[in-house]
Amino acid sequence: MCDICGRGSCCESFHSLEEQQRYEKVIEAFDRARELRQQVRDEIDEEAREIEAAERRVEHEAEMRADAFGD
């Protein structure tokens, strides 16, 4: 998607250098926002993996206790 006009079938280089320069700071802000969104997604994914691993450990420990006590 073009950060200048918003069209999906466009890109910055299709616009004049004047437009590119005019929108330079906006494009930088869009790029930074994309990076921040990806960082947040990565953090959420990591937290989800940690929770899943903890749940598997709890289930495994419960199974081990059940086996040890014959339940």
C-alpha cells in the first residue's frame, strides 16, 4: 500500500519527487508505526508461547503425580 495516496496498487516511487519529499516525514512515521506494531505482535506471540509452555508443564506435572499415586 502506498504511504502517499493509500492505494494498494501504488507505491511511493510512482509519485513525483516533490510529493515524496513532502510526505517524507509521514512515510517515516508510518514505517516506525509498522515496526512498533510488529514489536507488539512479537511480544504477544512470545507471551502466548510462554503461557502454553507453562500450561504443558502443569499438565505434565499433574500426570506425573497421578502416575506416582496410582490415580
